[in-house]
Amino acid sequence: MNYADADEPTKAAMIQRVIDRQEITDVLMRYSRGVDRIDIETLAKCYWEDALEDHGIYVGSIKEFLEFIPQWERDQDTTHVMGTIIIDFDSTIVARTETYIRSFYNMPNGAHEMPRSDLPEGGRQELEVGGRYLDRFEKRGSEWRIAHRTLVIDWNRLTPASSCWDTPMYRKVKHRGLKHPIDPLYTVLLKGRGRA
């Protein structure tokens, strides 16, 4: 239906649907920040306390998932990038989303039972994963959060690490990605402003 031709209650419902889509999208984006920075407080706000997580490597409650993540990612640098987001509403308080992702990991060789025989001892490797998050969102009160997540892996690539930080340009880099609370996100952008 065209917005201009709708009656006032229908227009209000259409506007609310746009707001709901944006709020769900914000949760998905905030998840990337939380997982890459190992910012457990931010991650926790993406899920309902009774949420279930099926991440392949971990299946269970969100409480235990939030304890698992710091152990899983402690020795790696990660970047999670969201792509296509498809949101289908079952009702005004339940939505199902399919979110395409690409995840990048720089980690010690052999981490997570993925050793490469062509790397020297102590070497690092890079893992790139393409996949999708299949989420059921629920709106409780006025807030949308994830109630159930399933990770689907579509493809992956594991290679020797090719990052090079020992060059004139990169030796001058002042701000590199770190974990919570010392990443520049917290020490520069959000300093003195509370949590985002």
C-alpha cells in the first residue's frame, strides 16, 4: 500500500515498521562491535537473557556464550562485517532475520584445531568465513533483542597470515584495533561519554 493513500492508523503502523527495522539493524551492527572488541556488556544487550545461541562451536544459553567468547577470541584479532539484512515480521513483536556476514580472524597457527603444516612454530594464520546469522528477534516492552541465533557457514578460507606491521607507514600507526576497554573506540571516541 502506498503511504500517501493510507489512513492514519495504517500510516502509523507503517512508520512503526520502519522504526522496528532500524532498531533490529542497530542490534545486529552492535553485535559486531561487541564480539570484535570482546565487550561483553555490549554483547549482552543484543540478546534476551533467556536467548539460545547455536554458533556451531558453541550451542547453549546466552549466559554461557558470553563466558565462552573471551576464551575463544583471546588470542585473535577479528572483524565481523554485516552485509545483506533481510527482516521478515511474524507480528509486531516477532521478527526473523537473515544477515549475511564475512568474518576475518588473525590467530596463532593451530588455534581451534586448525593447524597448517606449512607455517613455522609460533606462526599466525588468517581465517576468512562467509556465512549468515539466522535470528529470531523478539520485542519485549519497547526493545528488540535476539531470542535465538543460528550461525550458518557458507564458505571459509585459511591461509598463512600476510599482515605486515613492520613498514615505515605502519610503524607510524598510532591507533590499532584492540579489545575492550583499551581499544580506541573506548579511549578516544567514547571517552567520558558512557557506553554506546
